[in-house]
Amino acid sequence: MANEVNTTTPSETVASGDTSPAQPAFGRAVTRRLRKIGLGLIFPLALIGFWEFMVRWTGTRLIPPPGDVLTMMWDFAFGGIYEDGFSASLPIHLWVSLQRVYGGFLAAALIGIPLGVALGRSPLLRAMLDPTLSLLRPVPVTAWLPLSMIFFGLGPKSAVFLVFLGAFYPILLNTVFGVKSVDERLLEAAAMLGCKGSQLFRSVVLPAATPSIFNGLRLGHGFAWILIVVGEMTGVPEGLGAVIMDGRTLSRTDLVITGMIVIGVTGYLSDRLIVSLNNRLLRWSPQHHV
């Protein structure tokens, strides 16, 4: 008959080999993720192999092979091998450096973002402050090291100040750029719909500037970890930068490389948190996903 009713049951459909669209999509997502991880591991593994080859080929004793650095990393984290002053000391050094890095970074964000918004929205304020900021910005952060020790003395406050300086300008400049780049047509359309004052800022300016603000946060975060080594040259006894300086003084290259690896891994994981927050807040804008 022309109007036959389909009496196939769900169980018969499953038995016939039909699968839900979600299963292939999930499989493709897992495959893409594994492929991305695999591609990301190619260069580090090749670099380690090249490192091992060059150490063996040159016979140098100045640079330890990867195996010796791995042994040092284990002892630094858990102890039980060298039993010296650095054994099992990773937790305290990492915790101290985290406090200094994020103390300076958060201070830079709390000052840089509001100031950047104000400069981006106010041509008068920008005309007043931009020359001074442009004059100070090219000064290397390391040049502030003697003054920081005069201002704050030997200790962690100098390190936090140097981290703050390194993170401040990327956050400030990217915030200014993001606010200034808001399309005037968006502002006009919002004004025609009755959106004014603080509501205009919350609904139009801030969302449009958020991608640039996050770019500034990522750049500032990277500089914060770069400058922690310089900051911890100010006479502090603990911290990853202090460990690297001690390794240099003691000619412990394995300890220097261990400190570098710990800083790199910690900075990478922290950056992934910022990227995740960026993707969550900007899920409405796929082109700004990282």
C-alpha cells in the first residue's frame, strides 16, 4: 500500500548498524586532539634527541645530557639522589615564585586594564599621559633593577615590582588598542537603541575590546615569567630565579636547566588557563578562539 507505516523498532535500527551522529563526531574530536598533541611533541622530542647527540658528539662536560637533567629534576622535586640543599626543594621554590609572579601580574592587570580603558575612551587623558608612557616604555626592565633595590630594598618586593613593570605595558597598550578599535557604527547603533553611559560600556565597548585585552594579558603573563629570574637576582634566598642563579654560581648546569624547564612548564600551564578563560568568555566569537 502507498501509506505503509514504518514499523521498524529502535532496537532493529541499532542492530542494522545505524549509529548516532554524536559518536562519529566524538571520534573525530578525539582524533583531532590526539593529532594536535602528537604534532606538538615532534619538535620537543627532536630537540632532546639533538641535545643528546651533540653532547655525545662533542664530549663536552659543560652541558649535561638529558638523562642527567632528568635525574636532577627528580631529585629537585622528590629528593633521594643527591641529598644536598636543593633536594626535594621544588615545592617551596615554586610556591614562592608563583606568589611573586602573580602578585606583580595581578597588580599590572588591576592597574593596566582600567587605565587602558580610560586612555582609549578619553582623547584628553591620552594626550596628557601618552608622551610620558611612550618615554618610559622603551626603558628595559633590567635597568630598573638598581632603583628597585633602592626603593624596596633587597628582597621579594623588588622582584614583584620588576614583574609588575614587565607585565604592565603589554596589558595597558593592548587594552588601549582594543578600546580605540571599537567600530563607531556599533556605538551609533547602540545609541539609537537607547544604550548610553555605563550600559554602553558594558554592552558594546567592553565585549568588543575583550579579545585585545586577553592578548595583552597573555603577553604580560609571559613577560612576568621571563622577569622573575631578574627579579630574584635581588638577594632573595628562595625562588626558581634564585635556584638558577645559585646553579650558575656553583657551575651546576643541570640545576640551571632544571630551573628553566620548571619555569617553562609552569608558564605554559598557566597560559593554558588564560586561553581557556579567553575561549569561555569569547565563545560567542569563534574567530577569537585560541
